[in-house]
Amino acid sequence: MRSRTLRTTDSAKTMTQGAEDTIIELLPESDVENVRQLEEGTILRCGGGYRWTGNVRVELSAGVRAGEVRDDIARDAAGRGFTVDEDETITGSKRFELVDARGVQLLLTKWVEGNAIDIDSASPCFALPRDFDVPGEY
């Protein structure tokens, strides 16, 4: 039972990080200074199950405007099979929600403390056994 549960959790993590990678690939290499993708994320409750959540921060090269890059990514993601919705954060900053065909959700914002794009990610909900000890990070 435990190995099947870990496979389910691994699958959710792999699927979510794959969606993150798809979005990162939309950026021209010359625009990217550094990519920091979390190796471990957090398993959080959702609906009747759990979801694996992660994060990627893409630091942009000098002179590249994060707001324009964010908007370009959102436009190009629609051509890669993502549904794209725009809203605002609580501070009034523009944010895009990107959802792929499998239900992976990515929240795309301009990082306020620097010239970077922030991508918060979450897998679709999945079931775990009641007696599974959900780790804080995975």
C-alpha cells in the first residue's frame, strides 16, 4: 500500500514539475539568468484529497522586463494547450492562472522583489489512504 501511495505522490510531483518545465521552455535562453525549481514541495489538502504544490523562480537577464515576459508566457501557453485566465493578486498585481489538460495549475506572477517570474504550481487532487502519514515536504 505504501509503495502505491508513494507512486501516486511521485506521479503528481512529476506531472506538476513537467508543466513547470513546459512553461520555462517558452522563454528564450537569452532572457534567463537563472532558474530555481524547488526539488521538494508541499502536499496540501484539496477537496476530498491532496495535491502536490511547488514553485519555480525564473531570474531574468538584465534589461529584460518581467511584466512583458509574464504576459508573453501567458499568451504562448495558450498555444501549448493551457487554458489561461487573468486576475489580480491581493496587492493588485496582474496574475495568470494556467491550467493544462491534466488539471495541473500554475499561477504566474512578476516577482515583486526583483526582475523575475514566479510560478506557483499545484497538481490535480489525488487520493491518499486515511492512515498515510502525509509528509510536510515531498
